[in-house]
Amino acid sequence: MSNIVEYPANSPDAAIALFLQDDNADKLTDILVDALGEAFRILNEELVSLPLN
């Protein structure tokens, strides 16, 4: 039995697995931090646009 897990090529898990396989955790961290920053920016825009009651 193999310890290798295969994912579909377009799966987010496959992308993460490739970063980890290539020992590229710093690049993965940069991408995740950028994505989190973008999520906070979007949430902030939503909060600013809410009407005050």
C-alpha cells in the first residue's frame, strides 16, 4: 500500500500538495496571507457599506 495520496489536478488540495511536495511552504504561506488579506478587505468594504440604524 502506498502513502501517496492522489488528488484531481484542479483540486485546491492538489495545489497545496504540490507546494508541500516541492518544499515550498514559504510560497504557500505568502499566497495564504495574501488571500486572507483580500478576505479582510472584502469584509471591511461590506461593513462600511452597511446602513447605520
